[in-house]
Amino acid sequence: MAAPRCRAWRVLAVLAVLIAPAALAQQETPPPLPVPPPPPSEQIDEMLEQEEEVFEGAGYSYDAGNRRDPFRSLLQAEERPDLRGPRPEGIAGLLIDEISLTGIFQTPRGWVAQVVSSDQKKSFLLREGDQLFDGDVRRVTRAEVVFQQILNDPTALKPFREVTKKLSP
């Protein structure tokens, strides 16, 4: 009983091998795609000029705007924010992270904070509203100074953060 079944399968296999190429040959081949005509010489010249500009570096530039620059490595952190070019002298050139609070004094015009810059080894007096390189002084109280630091992070919800430096007893 097993022999007739085996023979039937063999016959079917042979027929499939013989009929399949004939069925494939009967299918129509799609017509070839039309070839576009060559561009006029003016377009070719214009394309060559654009390629030359790209190779010279004058054709394209990238402006990150308020977004992260995708061409800079995420693994390398910046040491200092590059906010407005070179840092000026005096209070306007101080970074909030580089200063330490050494004293707070009361004057007739209000509270004054004395800070020391680790970078310049100088002492400075700060009042409310003074502009620093990466922020400004928001509030000076008896025990602390509150700064508003500008963030150079386009993913942050707020473009600034508050930094509080307390006077240690």
C-alpha cells in the first residue's frame, strides 16, 4: 500500500518540475522603463557649479539655532559654556559656577555679597541686578545669594535655572 503512494508522489514531483518552467515562460515580462532624456547643457553646468561650491565648503552651512548640534560628540562635555564669545574683565566675566561666597554686608543701599573667583583670584562685590557672564544676581539676603543662570540646553523646559550660594557659618 505504501508503494503506490510513493509512486504517485514521484509522478507529481516530475510533473511539477516539467510544468513549472513552461508556466513561468508564459508570463509576460513587464515593458522596460522609459529612459528620461538627458538634461539640457544649462542644467548640467548649474549642477557642476553646485558641486564645486560644496567641495569648496561655500555651498552649505549648518546653523544649530536652539537645537543640539548633531555633529558634536555627546561623550565630550564642555568645560565652560560658550555663551557670548570671549569673557570680559570684572564682574561681567564671572561664571556662577566659578565663584564662592565669602561674605554678605548690609549697606544703606541694601545687601552686598562679596565673592571670590577661583579663576581670577580676585574679590568682587555683587548687588541685586548685577550681570554676570552666564546669568545675573536675583536676590541678596542675610545668609544667601540667589543667581539666575542661563542654560545653553535646548532640551530644558526653562532657559535658566536658579542657583543659590549660602554663606557658611
